[in-house]
Amino acid sequence: MPEPLLHADGLSRSFGAVRAVDEVSFTLREGGSLGIVGGSGSGKTTTARIVVGLERADAGEIRIRGRARPARVRGRAQRLARAREVQMVFQDPLLSLDPRTGVERVLRETLRLHFPDRDPGPRIRELLDQVGLGTRAADALPRELSGGQRQRVALARALAVEPAVLVLDEAVAALDVSVQAQILNLLADIRRRTTIGYLFITHDLGVVRCVTDEILVMRHGRVVEAGATDQVLTAPEHPYTRLLLESVPRPGWKPDRIATARRELSSSQTSPLRRHE
């Protein structure tokens, strides 16, 4: 059986007395898409930051294609190699894009940093086409682009380093519904044409249903339910998962079901429930 693309084993992280991530484990296969969902304070974003390397775990291990991903690296070459393993796309691309730097220059600088011996020109055109921007946006500054276009630039920059794993932290949460659909369709198309693995961090169960194969539900830093996305969202076993589902407005939605789900959650056992395939 081939090694998984990404394997996290027993990740834990505390901030003072707060256990933000508590013994979290999961596997992402090559070309797969895994969603990590939960409300505010569930630990999903801290888990993502540990995977990327923006936070250090107090315990646990991350492996990429069977090789341990060290908590610390030394030297420029190691830092660049580490960055090529995992890239992250944030909710607000304005926070990660230089307002004074045009789209083409952003991509050119990224490619020259990671692949100094390659001519960046053809790859820049390929990336712009891949994310649906085209060469007309090449000279634009971030402020001259729409929110959806800026997110496409952030995706292009992340894809430029040819990562094994792409972590998307609420990457479509700030976009309107129609633009969300465009970005999600774009991500699905990229996934069909590459072996990249996606790790979606989101509170939006609609996004998870559309773009993931498997799902982890987190609450208070722990995994309370895990399994195939369709199975978990169709027949949830844990009361917290049912509460999340009941909180999503839909045809025939009844708000009083939220109160029922909350009562069920408060009376349930506190030990996590894991679903095994």
C-alpha cells in the first residue's frame, strides 16, 4: 500500500492552560481532499498552521510521503524545500500580497526564488491560464483586482512552487456566492489535472460537501467525528456534527432544531467519537 501524501499523528498544541489541539491525527492521500470543520475555537486553524509550519506542535508528528517533516529547519535550501512541500492560501489575500507588486512580478519572484535555473516566462503564462486570469491581469496591482481575482493570484503563487499539499484556510469565506462557486470549480479542475492534495479548513459545510472526499469534525481541539464526507454529513453520529448541520439554513429548515441539537450535545458524553471506514 503506498505511503499517504500527508499523515498527521497525535498533534497537540497548548497556549497556556488552553489545549488548542489535542491528539489530532489524520491522513490525506495523494490527489485527495480532506476537510477539517468546526466552529470558532475548535482548533482547526491551529491544526492547519502546524501542518504548514507556522505553529510548532508540542507533541505529534507530520509526515509527507512517509518522510518526517521537521519542526525546525536551518539554512535557505531547507526552508525552500520545506515550503515546496506545503503551501497555504488564506482567507484574505490582501494580507499576503504586496500592494505595490503586480501579478506577473509576484509570480516571477516566486519562481526565481524556488527555480532559479528556469525561465519563468512560460510558467507565468501557464499559471495565469491555470487559475483563469490570463495575461490581461499580469500588470495589475492587488487593489485593481476583485476579491475573486486576488484569490486566484494567491492560488497561482502557491501553485508556482509545485507543492504536494495545498492548505486552504477559509479560502472562499470572504467571497460572494457566485465567486465562491468559480473558485471551487477552479480548485476541482486543478485537482483533476494534478496529484496535489487539498486540506480545507472551513466552517462552511456546503463547501466541504462540494470539494472534499473525507472530513474531520473538531470541537475544543479534538476530533469528534471523521469519515467519508457524504457519510458523515448524511448520517452524522456525534451530536456536535448534528448541531453544525442543523445550524445551516436550507429548504424546510426549522430553527427550533438547533435548540434540540444543543440539548443533545450538552447531555452527550465528552469522549470523542471516531468513525472508521
